Amino acid sequence: LGKDRKNVFAYTMPGFGTTGKTKNNSLLLMEAMGVTSRTVPISETVLKHFADIGHDPAVLNATYENAQARYRTMILMDAANEAGGIVVGTGDLSELALGWCTYNGDHMSMYAVNASVPKTLVRHMVHYVACRADGTLSEILKDILDTPVSPELLPPTGEEISQRTEDLVGPYELHDFFLYQIVRCSCAPGKVYRLAKLAFRGKYTNETILKWLRNFYRRFFQQQFKRSCLPDGPK
């Protein structure tokens, strides 16, 4: 459109679980893309919020995690109002299928641009761009791809990410396979399991596939309430 990239306001909002690597990569990426970069630390404000609601910050439960995600969304929403812009959602199709997002936190935006893009395709597109970008941008994107997927809401161990999403909910390549067979092809659970055993033979054991398939069905139906009130997006 010929617009100046400085009209894109990109935010990094370091909190309790943010590692130096992910924060630095976000800053380097914003610089390489030529967008307007903003850093808003959230830890002090979230601790004040814990005091307001009577939450012990030593208790690392859902309140501890979700308060950070919701405060980040509030920052983005208010910043968008201030700039006369819109909040572009980052959540993808795989996260929405599993409900792996904070209700009214990263679950919410003014337009959910990735709502129909599964996680495996997100990775593929980032790799595609990395392979065609110049040296600095390519290095940053490849380093981001090599970083474990994580919400980074729990304190790290040194500089090691303490939350690895795929350890908690299962490999995204399995879930995206399940999602396609269930939603697009309307396959019954038994057939999905049979197809997955064939597709991932030699990579995952039958027990592992069954474990994560059960988890997918449980989360897919349990988390429907988040999909019932999504912002607009493709499809």
C-alpha cells in the first residue's frame, strides 16, 4: 500500500517468565522490519494487581499466568485507541482448537489475522521468509524458529524457558493432523487414530499418538467457549 512501516506499532511486554533471548529477538526483529518499537514492562503493575485481588505471587497458578496475558491485552487495546489503530491478533488456528490462550487475554484482539492458519503453517511461512530475507533478518527468524514454543508466563530457570507448550499440550504436528482429519474430513476418532498411526509410524509410538489424540478431543470440546466469542478473522 506504500505505507510507512513506522505506522506499525510493535510491542514487547516483558514479564515474570520472559527470557533475555526472546526479548532481544523481538527487539531485533522490530528493528530489522523498520516498525515502531515499544517496550512496556508489566511485572510491577501485575504485582500491584495481585495485591488488589489478594493473590499470593508465590502461588504460580492460573491466576498468576492469566493476569499477565490479560494485562498485556489491555495495554495493546488502550495503545491502539491512543494511536487510532487496531490490535492485530497473534493467536493461530491450532491454539484456538486447543483453547491454548487466555480468555480475554491473547484470545482477544480487534482482528484475528491468523485465526485460520495452523501452527505448522505459521512455522513454514516464517521459515519461507527466513530463507528469502537478508542476512540479519534471516538469522533472527531462524533463531526464533529454533526457540521452543512457550507462553513464558512462569519464571525461567536461569535463562532456560520453564514452560514448553508442546510438552504440556502435545506436538503441534500431531494436533494439526488431528484437526484436519476431524474438522475438514469429518473422520470418527477411531479412523483419526488409525490414520495418525500410519502417518507418524516410526516417529511417535501408538501410545503417544493415543495420549495426545485424547487430549485434543478433551480440549477441543472443553474450550469451545473461547471460540464462541472470537474477534473477526479469515474464514
